[in-house]
Amino acid sequence: MYYYAINVLKHGQGSSYNRLNAKSNILPFKIKQNNTFIDEGDVSELSFLIKVDDKFVLDCVNISESVSDIIENRT
């Protein structure tokens, strides 16, 4: 799902966003749906479709490290 989230951050709404939106209830991160706010009442919220917080970034780092370890062990 993070693959699609990164695509949404790069390209905006499209097929990746639609895939995430269909599974929004089971995602480990928050997405903006139907032009609503992710955190209602947060006046500092940016207009991104994905909530990029510390957990999201750390999850991406962990995925990258895991993939790197797998690649390193195959060579």
C-alpha cells in the first residue's frame, strides 16, 4: 500500500489513490477522502491526499531497509 501512497504523493489523484480509497478502512496511514480534512480542526493541515507524519516516514524507511537487506543478501 505504501507504493500507492508514494504514487499519490507524486502524482495526486488517479488509479493509485482510487486503490487506496477503496481500502481506506484497513490502511496503516490516513488518506483524505472526498475533499475532507484528515484531522478536522487542524488549521495547519496541508492539502496533501496522504497524511505524511513521523510514522508514515519511518514505515517507508523500514520498508526501504528491508528491501535493501534482501537485495544485499542475494548478491
